[in-house]
Amino acid sequence: SPLRGRLWRQRGEDVRPKTFPDVIITCPPAPALRTLIVAAGTPGSVMVDLTESVAVTPGHIGHGQGCSNGRKTSKKSRTRRGKRGKRRRNKRTRNNKTPPPFLPPEAEDGNIEYKLKLVNPTLYRFEHLATQLKWRLQEGRGEALYQIGVEDNGLLVGLTEADMKASLKTLKRMAEKVGADITLLREREVDYDLDRTTRKIAEVLVRKVPDDQQFLDLRVAVLGNVDSGKSTLLGVLTQGELDNGRGRARLNLFRHLHEIQTGRTSSISFEILGFNSKGEVVNYSESRTAEEICESSSKMITFIDLAGHHKYLKTTVFGLTSYCPDFAMLVVSANTGIVGTTREHLGLAMALKVPIFIVVSKVDLCSRGTVERTVRQLERVLKQPGCNKVPMVVSNPDDAVTAAQQFTQSSCVTPIFTLSSVSGDSLDLLKVFLNILPPLSNSKEQEELMQQLTEFQVDEIYSVPDVGTVVGGTLYSLRMAKEMVHVMSGEKAANQLHTTAVARRTCEMAADVPGALTESVRLLIQVLVSFRYECEVKAQEEFFCQQLQPRNHSGECFESPELVYATKWKKEGERLVVGPTGEGRFLRLKVGSIQRNRSACRVLRAGQAATLALGNFDRSLLRKGMVMVSPKMNPTICCQFEAAIVLLFHAKTFRRGSQVTIHVGNVRQTATVECLHGKNELRTGERAVVGFHFIKHPEYLRLGAKLLFREGVTKGIGHVTRLFPPSQNHQKP
């Protein structure tokens, strides 16, 4: 893919930077990802290995990598033939120096910061650095990555041992200032020689210490064929004990008796794995309850264990569409390879655009040759047209760090782990990967969701003794708070606190300056910051945000300054509406307590999963697929809708009258094909705008929502383009 970058080239003693508009990147596969930059048609060009920080000459690149123009060199660097026809190379002079390697230039946004050195900063400089660290932590939702010894343009200069030690000490002081911890991920020596001294660059992870249960939460869906070792692997990770080879580690994950008897998962279960601010694993081996894990963790990985048998495919699809996982972990057994539903699960995750990494399990049962054969089989599948992935086999901790960084930056990179849940081989590499794995969404995307009205998806329904009806699901937008805030004298704060983002950031900086504020005002600011009351004044200009706005029956957006400019908190006892029912109505209810990861929670934000207690609300009135929204939202429901689809596979032809099962978020219902715009029928691989009609009851859908439909071997994907409320008649072509 084209990339704008800078390349250093060498002409004798003169080393000058030159900018090229097009740079070709080639990513050779296993054993490790090596990103090489080649300037097309440049004499004396130098290829830079971004991963290993080593300059590579074009002669070191194998045949078929790069392009023909990129392999051209100057006459001086070309090989020559002697009198006897043998090839010989020109000798390099001692005065020639290897050009310095570099990383991509530092971005203003994001959680990655380059620092050349942090040696003895002044007080004013230190305050500026601490404020900058706050910004990076906010961009990374509690995590930041610092590259020490790197200039802002990405040049890898490196530091001496004394300067590196002083810089890390300063970074630790900065982290303590903002309430965070640092973890040294790796150090690397810079291979080019400036003054014949050893220079190093360091990669440091800065993680916020959790306060008020606001830890970073990532959801990982676990996919794979039946008997591939999914539940056993999760049991080993979350319980902290290796398996005995007969499935002991997976017993705590099963929910039904027949699952224990057969050893096959048939329902959706959740398990958590925590990491503290220092990167140490927090699981049930050291903590007795989930509440203790949440209190000790700065980062939480929520595993969604899905069924692998084809009989429970609809449950697996529901888990992928409803719970909105950030990543997917595909587990493949080393002794069987790609069999059963493995390809189907891989295709579902790719269709929903969920990033995938692969774990090859049960390596203790196979020889080394069998494991390598399974890995090669995976590489062939990943490289096929339609996948176009770059497999990366992780074999050491350094590869795990690189894989975690490249995994979110490039959608084509697919890490592959080979491990055993019995012997524990390479299990630590997977933990290192999960510890460093950054979130996909940044703070700006979170703020956009926070500006929307409350929308909670109902995925599970329970009846708990002495509590009543409890619903579980995911908060799609805005926030919900359990209790009000008490300030100073104990009087209740105002029901709605409005502040702009500029004022909030000003208060955060002013609260750190001694003597700038009175004690009472500082206390009020600390309460506001700790509970993170945010009110962003932002125009709804982007198309995606416009599609998420509530609409009336005529399809027009609501114009309410109070709703657009104010981010309101949903507190304990506030009333919402839930629906739609079979008749298309929404019922009022009262939200009680909130729990997240099986522990009481004060604040629930957009994208987080939780359970809500509804008291004595009649459970028979609830069903999966409902939503809980604000009464002011006036939600629009529909029985008919249109979607732009791609037919992935069909045995014959897809035409009017066909019935398929529609999956849109937490909605799962059979629908009939009403019409195909511009076509009479569809075949495999064709696209069209199709009108669907739900056969049972209306549903709540959003414009632009991802859609997946299936029926037997028929499969297709798409997105919702138009909604038809019950008051409107669908005009068939």
C-alpha cells in the first residue's frame, strides 16, 4: 500500500534526507513481521526494517519482494563479473556509515509519544510533560506508549546508559504525578554508529491506576471448532492453573449439566482476566471474587466463550452481533487443523470486521512437524484472496509486543500463537499480547457516543431471588450512574451539572497548581473530575453521527438543544422505556442497581456491558432483542426495512419470497424478502438493495447498522439503508 515517508540515502560522506511521495511496503510472513521500506527507482536506496531497527540494502531482499524498480541500484553498487565469470561485490570503505533508521513521524492524536530524552527537566517543563502525559492517557483510554530516544520525526537516535536511566526516572515521576505506573516493555540498541558509543531506545507502557472502577475493558470473542480447546484455554487463563489433560480447567465455565457431560459449550458464557497498572496478571488464583479482580485491575479482558458446534451456530452469530466484541480469538487444534466450523467462524468475524488473532492449541499432543503443518495451513488460508491477511507467528516476547502494536495499526496483520493448556508452553506470550493490546476506539469516538441519548441493548433476562427481574446487555450510547453526588456539606448536588469540555480541562489543570483555587472550589473540582462529568458542545456534522440521532415517524431528526448540547446522567431510580413489544409499544420501568463484571458499579459508560435490576417488573413482558431508551428519544420501530447486501453464498438463486434469519445487533428474527431493487434474483457474490419484512413483530433498528442473514447454507452481509415505520406503506417496485 502507498505510504508517505522519508528515506535516507547515502552518497559518500554526504547523508541527506530526501522525501518520496510513494513508498512500497512489503511484509514478509513468518517467523516475524519485518516491515521494509523501498523507494521506487532510487539509486543507492536503503531499505529500513522498522521492527528490527536495522538498515537493509536492496541486495539482502529475496526475489519477489518489493518491486522491480525497487531492486534497481546504482552502477557502483551493482555486482560485477570478473574475467572468469564469477560474481564479486565492491568492498565498502570504512568511511561509509549506515544511514540511521526511523519510525513513522509522531502523530498529534493517539496514545503514542516520542521523546528524545527526559533529563533533569525544569519545574515548568515537568508540569508541561505531565499535562502532555494526561493527554496521551486520555487518547488511549488509560494507556499510553512512550518511545524514549526517538525524535518527533521518527529518527531513532538512542541514548547512552546514563541518559536512559535519567529519562526513565523522569517518566516515572511524571506517571506518579498523574496517578499511573510505567512498565518497561523492551530496550533495543541502535545499530548505526554516531560516536562509537552504545545507544539504546526504550519502549515504555504507561497505564493509569484505576479509580472509581473506570478500568479499560476489552471484549474478546472466542471462536473455533468444537473440541479445539476454547473453554479449556479460558479456564487456564482465568483460573491460573494448568489443565490436567482431561478438561478440569473448563468445568467452571459451563452453565448447564449437559455441557459438563458432553464437554461441549452450547451457550454464551463470560470470563474475566485482569492486568494491574504494572502489567501483572490478576485472576482467580489471587482473588476470590470478581469484585476483587475489578478493584485490582487497570485493564480488563472479558472473554466471550461461544459455541463451536454447528448445531449452535445461531447462538454463536448472536454473540458476535449482540455483544460487539473488540477482537476475536480463533482457536485451532494443532492435531486436527482447519476442520468443521473453523472456516465459517473465520468468515463471520471477517464479515463483521472484527480483528482476529489465532491460537493453535494442544501442541503438547503433536510433534513439531505436525504443528508446523497446521501453521502453514493457516497461513495459506489467511493469504487467500478475500482474506488478504499477513500471518505473524509469535515465538518470543519481543514478537508479542510487536504483534500487539501492529495488530491494531494494520488490519491485515494476524498474529498466530502456538501453545498448550496442559504444559503451559508459550502461554506467557499470549498474556503479554493481551496486556499490551490497545483499544480500537479512541477518546473522540467515545465522546461521540456519549453525546447520544441512552440506549441499552437487552441481551439476557434473569430472575434473581430477593432482587427481582434483572436484564443484562450493552450500553450503546451515553452513560448511566447509580447514585447522586454529595459535595461538602452533604447536600445533594444539582440534578444536572453542565460544563463545557474547555472548562473541564481547565479545571483539571488548575486543580494541580498549588494556591490557585480555594479549598472548597478545589474539592468541587475534584468531585467533578473524579466522576468525569462531561458536556461536549460539538456540531453533528459527520454522517455516522447523523445516522445515530433519534428520528420521528417522518424520518426527520429531533431539534432539541437540551438533548444535543447536554450529556445527562442516568441515575438510580430514573425511569426509562423498554420495547418494542409484540404490539410495537414501549413500557415504562424503573432502573435499580447496576452491576458490572458481577460487582456493584457506580458509573456505566458507552460500550460497556452490565446488568440492571428492574425490581418487580414482569419478566414475561421482556424478551431478547429489546432496547431500553430514554422516554424523550421517541424511538422509531419498523416491520419493513431496506438493506444493501452482498450474497456470500447461495446454492441456487436468492429471490423474492425467500425467508432468512436476520441478525442486527441484538435483534434476531426471521424475515421475508419483499423485493430486490433493479434485479429479479441474486447469485453468489452479487450485490443489491433488498427489502425485508419481519414475520413476527416490529423491531428497533438503526440506520447504518451492520446486518448478517443466514438460512441453511445461505449467508450474506450488509447494512441497513432505510426504515419504514408501521405508519408508512412500503412501495414495492
